[in-house]
Amino acid sequence: MTALERGARVTLSRVVEPGDEVCGRWIGEVGAPEAVRWLYGERERPRGMTDRRWAGLRARAARADPERDLELARSAGVGFVCPGEPDWPAQLDDLGDARPVGLWVRGRPGLRLWALRSVAVVGARACTEYGAHMAATLGAGLAERGWVVVSGGAYGIDGAAHRGALGAGGATVAVLACGVDRPYPRGHTALITRIAEQGLVVGELPPGEHPTPSRFILRNRVIAALTRGTVVVEAAYRSGALVTARAAQRLGRFTMGVPGPATSALSAGVHELLRGEAVLVSDAAEVAELVGEMGELAPDRRGPVLPRDLLEPDAGRVLAALPARDPAGTEQIARRAGTSTDDAVGRLYELRALGFVERHGDGWKLTRQETAPVRADRGRC
Amino acid sequence: MTALERGARVTLSRVVEPGDEVCGRWIGEVGAPEAVRWLYGERERPRGMTDRRWAGLRARAARADPERDLELARSAGVGFVCPGEPDWPAQLDDLGDARPVGLWVRGRPGLRLWALRSVAVVGARACTEYGAHMAATLGAGLAERGWVVVSGGAYGIDGAAHRGALGAGGATVAVLACGVDRPYPRGHTALITRIAEQGLVVGELPPGEHPTPSRFILRNRVIAALTRGTVVVEAAYRSGALVTARAAQRLGRFTMGVPGPATSALSAGVHELLRGEAVLVSDAAEVAELVGEMGELAPDRRGPVLPRDLLEPDAGRVLAALPARDPAGTEQIARRAGTSTDDAVGRLYELRALGFVERHGDGWKLTRQETAPVRADRGRC
């Protein structure tokens, strides 16, 4: 990854709308640096692009200021990750031409590893109490089983799922449809701040960008691609959560639905999914069983690919603080490792993804094997 | 069907427990009359039967009184139907050696035709208000679409499904695990009497027999075999309704489940089914769509097999009373045909199964084709 490529992608992140496949194909063909040169140069529009679209892109490029974007991001504790970089979640490559040009990430490093053991829990904003209860219970149960809960940070089901994971001391990722420095919805400012501390807040849009209806819809493809599977908790017909579920299906991810009363309009969309290929799930154990089927790292164990001594120093310290027999709580591990609890949680989830540690209820312990068995370079999981 | 065969089967109905496959195989091999001679004679036990079982059968045969059984039945308005007779529902032959030796039927004739367009709606006795609401709504909606609702006459879901069908002026069949002259449960005496008037009460057991736990379970195979498909509305784990659903699956019938809250123990059994091969249904339209897929008579139309002039006189009178254009209500049709409303309902369902008439909401009218298109001799539907 050259600095030139990185810089070009920061620019393109400001210029190209999420999910623009025409631009995605063009960038794939000529490369990000050449695409940026083209945008600022005197050349004709690329083939397959209308004059109107090309003029729009050039106008946005003229206003772009990648230096300032990176500076803004840095000051807000936000990083930028490009395709091919070590922390890039390679599952996103499944999106083809609709792959994000890069991801803005607020929070600890480790997105790539987290994504390897992640499940999306999504649903209606105006959910019922039943839906909120199920989302929170699923979020907590998945976190307790060492799964990372991914959602959209919205009111209703999304928020309940994030809170459930946080409350269980677990890791959670909010994928926003706006700049990650800008909590949306505003009523979730505290929640999103907390997610950035204990988990990750990510998005395609550079600092300061607002959400729009189409950005909400296109954000959903990132949630679907990032995760092993998507659980829809409550969704009316034509709900955005169904867009995520259908994207997951197209991408070959697991699609799951939580049933509800047949008399509830907020379960009608879920039931429609369940009449198709989606699998009915009633609790976190059923979700973990399904996504773990193909997702569990065990079947691919072919010897240690990432040995302990290749771990980053922080992760190594947390690993050294882990008990071999009786599970220890996060705070105890953090104290022993000389790190904050939030940092310890992040590292524990990384180590979980790598197969070093297991979660048992509220505690963590070393897995039985001495060395980590996962092929950390696997893009698809 | 000889009188000898019929008489022998009346005797065997008193002697052989429902679903006894060893006896079923034996009767299939030697024939019912020979089996009865054997029971009363001096011969050795049939091959494959234990001494103990053989002694039990002979003791019951010694106490059997087929004349009295038929007399008891007649006085209670109950008939007896044998395999191979015109009113025998040939779908029951799919049960193989577990096929009933005969069926006791209380109510109008027409079981065979009714079964061709029937759906089972079953579920928990101790159901929730939600479950009762769904069962009643499904029962009514299926009846409105010209489907016969079959259930077990029990408290809870069964009763609600029967009542829904009755309330919509539809046809319904209760399959009992005891003598059909003996309403069970006692609290459903009025309901079962009403079903016998507007529909049918059927069972394998001769007059006066009591239900037992195993008879309840084995009754469920008759419900499954008789119908095109089984809908489970509410069922806890290990509920009897799941036995019906699994029997339906084994028999190649459609299996359907109504979802409920994942937090409800009474939906847990249904959700287990839905995680397998059962199809999620939220209303009667979805049930009719599914069972009609293979069940609709249209695909097999190969010219008129049962022309109008082969109809029984009562059915012919009801057919003559039907409007060709705007649907008429049951009472109006009954008045025109000079018959009771209950009789008219029975005949209308027969004519519906034969493709002569259509139901539209509360009314009935002639189908567009002049002659009936159904192969009335088809055993499997």
C-alpha cells in the first residue's frame, strides 16, 4: 500500500458516493491514483460514464481536501483503512465494483479480525418492546459466545442489539451512513461514543458527511458483507433491514429471522424472509450454531499460521494475562496486562478470532491448543 | 365390498388397537374375513405375532359383538366405512399396515370428497389467546376458501379451528381418539354435536370406546393422512401436535407452522418445525396457496370424469339451486333446493371438491366450466 494509493482513496472517499458501481469499475480498471489524476486533469470522461455524472464527480473533486480530511479524522480519533491493508476486512471484496473505496474507523484497530467472527443484528427503528427485548438478548448472548455484534447504530432494534453486546462486556461495531465523527441519530450520541470506546464505529463516508436515504440503504450492503450472517429481529414489509438481509443472501452469507406474532405488522417482513431461504432463530445459541457451522475456525486448522510471537505487543500482554484453567473476568485480565478494560475487551476479541482464547460466560481463558491455529490471511470466512 | 368383509372389519375394529402394524400386515395378507375366522378358531397364532398379543386379541374377539356395535352405531346416527368402499378416503391407504381397519363416521356422507380438499389445523390444548385467535381465524379463512378444516376436537387450538370453520358456515371434521358416539372432552359435547350436524365426526374406535394416551397419539396419524397438509398453530416441545406434523411429513403431506413470539414456550415446538422442512404461514391465504399448489384440481383436468348426471339426487338438487353469476348464500340455496342449511353446506363442499362450485366470501356460485372436471376416483390428491 503506497502513500499515493492511500491518499488517492481518501480523496475518492469524498468524491464517490457509497456503492457507485460505475466508479468502482473505473477505479478497479485504472487504479485509485490514476483515477484521481484523471479527475483533476483535462482528459475526457471515462468510458461508460455519463457527462453529467463525470461533471458531478469533478465538481466534488474540486472541493475535496484529503489533507484536511485526514487531519479532521485524526483529531476525532478516526483512522482510514484501504483495501489490501492489514486491517482491511477482506470480506468486503465480495462486493465487487460496489466495494467501498476505503473505510473510516473510529476506535481500536482490529476490524479485520473482528469481522471474521461477527454477526449482524438489524431491524426496525420503530420496534415493539418484544423486538427490543429479543435484539438486546441476542446481542448479549452473541457477545457472551465471543461473537462481535454488528448493526447500524439506529433507534430500535439496532440500538438494542448494540446495548445488549455492550452490557455483556462484548464487542460491537456500528456501521454508519454518515461520517463516523458525526453520531447519527443525535439521540444516540452517548451510545455511539460508548461503541467507539468499547468497539468500533465505521463507515464509508469521510468526516462531516450527512446521512441521506440512499446512503442508509447502501450502508446496509457493508453490514451484510462484513459479517458471517444477518439476523433480522423485526421488520415491516419494505423495511431497510430486509435490504440488508437480501444483500447477505446475495453475498452467500447466512440470513436469519426472529419470528413474532403473525398478527404483528413488525414481524411481517421477517416472516416473508422466513418463507424464503432465511433460517428461523429463537436465541443466540441457534445463531451461533448456524454461523459457526461454516464460521468456526476449527475445520481450517492446519497448524499455526499466526504464532504468539507475531502478535502485536498489546495483544501479547493480554494473552500473557490469561488464565489457562478457570476463566478470569475482563477487569482482572486488564489489571494483569496493565491496560484499560476497553482495550482488554478489544484484544480479547481479536485473540478470540485467532483461536487463542475462549469466552465462558463473563470470563475468558486460553484455548487448549498452545499456538493459534487460524489462517489469519483468509479473506472469506 | 362383500357383507362378509364389512362384518369382519366391524369385528376387527373392536379387536385391533389403532395403528397396530403387526395386525395390519396380517389382515392385509390373509384378508379380514379369514383373520376373523382365525381369531375364533383353533389355529396357531399368525407368524410374527407374540403369544401374548395373540391371546389378547382372542380375548377381545371373544367379547366382540359386531351386530350390537352396528346397532349401537345406527341408533347414534353413526355409519361404518371400509377400505375400498365408495366413501373411503383413499389417502388413508398411504398409512400402509397402520391403515385403520375401518372408520366410524357420524354425520353426512361425503368424507372421501371432503378429504380431497381438507387441511388439518392442530395445536396445544393449553394454548394462549394469540394461538386461539390464529386458529379461529385460520379455520374461518380456510372455510371461506372452500377448504374443509380437520382437527382433533380437543380444547385449545383444535376447538378454536373447528369453531372458526363452523362460524364461517364451513365444513369441518373432528377425528376422535374414542368412539364417535362419545364426545370427548366432555366440555366439548355441544361443539362435537354441532360438528356432527354441519360436518363430520370420525374415528377408528367403535361405539363406547374410551380414549387412552396411545390412542390420542395414534389418532394423529389419521388426521395427517386424511388431509393435504397440517398446520400447527401452537405447540410446546414434545406436543402431540408435533406428532401429527411429523406424520404428515413422513406421508409427503405439506407441513406448516404459525410463528409466535420466540419468548413463548407454546411456540417453541412450532419454531422447531419451522427450522426444519415446515413452511411458515401467517394466514389462510398462505395455507391455501401452498396446499392448493399440488392440491388444486386444475392441473389434472382431463375432461369430465364425473358428469352432473352421475351426482346423487341431493347433490343434484343443490347444484340446480346454484346461481351462475352472483354468489348466493347457503340459506338461500338450501331454500331453493328444498333441503336444510346443514345438508346444503355438506353438498356444497362435495360439489366444491368435484369442481362444480366456487365459494366467494359468504356465497357460492357455479364454476365457469359446464361439467365437473375432477377424476373422482383419484385416491391420492
